[in-house]
Amino acid sequence: MAMTGVREFTIPKPPTFSTPEEERQHRKQRLAAAFRLFALFGFDEGVAGHITARDPVLPDHFWVNPFGAYFGHIKASDLLLVNHDGEVVEGKRPVNAAAFVIHSQVHKARPDVVAAAHAHSPSGKAWSSLGRPIDMITQDACAFFEDQSLLDNFTGVVIDLEEGRRIARTLGDHKAIVLQNHGLLTVGQTVDEAAWWFITMERSCQAQLAAEAAGTPKLIDEDSAKSTYNVVGSHLAGWFSFQPLFARIVREQPDLLD
């Protein structure tokens, strides 16, 4: 039966920009917002964790949080611009060595990736200790149907470029990877998308840990998981899902835009 009286609308799409410099500022502000949200959601763990955004002016450089800066205090103006040799070319603080080692290799291996997110979030690191990709047990988890990887051993803090290359190779062309005994890493074609995939993957880990503690979760069949993925797992879906969170954090903490 046809629905009547329902107003059709078009889902917004990521903005376009007149200049690379304009796009640079946009990415930096979205990156700062992502850090504030990660702090709000409890994804910070001392000095661990990093989110990067490829620079549109210098595509072999990326923006990243200063080493030791609290996620909840980061402003757009605090971010560091780092080249793929690990040199800070803009900013006054050092870069986390693990951030450079991991993100430089992911950005190098994936020209399609604008942003990558990694943090030692509670449920993500708990789930990673099981050495398993997440299962398709909820609608939200289906965003990762056949779109996640597993790095199935832990070799210590990532400070060697070869380990960064191994992470990038294992990630392949997927949007997410479970780093065994470590945590989660997600990527996207926008900062918004990469941050959202991390947030929803963390929550999917939390949901599966809770479900398995209570019993045996029922798996979603492959056809249903695939059709759900086509709705909730696209680049546009990832970008759009972040917009309410961005609106919230900017209203509550507008100084992040500075």
C-alpha cells in the first residue's frame, strides 16, 4: 500500500570546496571534533590513540594530534602537520611515533583514504583480545559485513615501519581492522566517516561482549547482512551518521573550531 502524506527529502552530502586551503580548514575542524567526541565517549587512554587526516594541499602529509595532548582539549589550531618522513612541518609539539608509523603506512597504501582513526577504547581492546572479527549480530554491525580485517598477533608497541606496513597490508581495501590484543582502527574517505566507523565499531564490540556474556547471539544471515550493509555501510552513510554528533559537540564546545 502506497504511503500518502510523507514528505520526501534528500540526504545531505559531503561539502565541496573552492580551494584546497578551505578544505584543509574543514578537515582540521572535523578532526578536532572527532577528538572531542572520543574524549566524551571515553576512548582516551593516557597518551594513546590518534586520528589523522590527509592534507588536501600536500597529499603526502597528514594532520594529527600532538603527542600527550588530551583529546578533550584539542582545537583545530593545535593539530600537527606531519610529512611521510615523520617530520613535524607545522605545529609546536612532537608527534606520537606510533601515530606516524601506523598512519603514514595506511595513508601511503590507500590513496582513497582521507582519514584513519585508532584509539585504545574499552570495548575495542577487550574484543581485540579474543582475536576475532566482530560478528553480524546487529544491524549496526552489518556496516562491517565483509569489510573488516584481523591482524592476528601482537608484537608490541608499533614503533617500526615494517609493522605499520603489515597493518596496512592486512587492512587491505577494508574500512576497519581488529588489531589483536591492541584495539581497533578504521578509515574513511572523510574524517567524519572514519570517526563514525570507529564509534559504531566500538559500540558493536560492546554489544557483542554483552550478548555473549548473556548467551549465544543469533547471527544475521548473509543475504540480510549484505542488504543491510548496502544501507548502513556506504561512505555516505558513514559521513551522514557523524553529522548529529558533530552538531552536538560544536554546540557544547565551540572552541574546538579555533
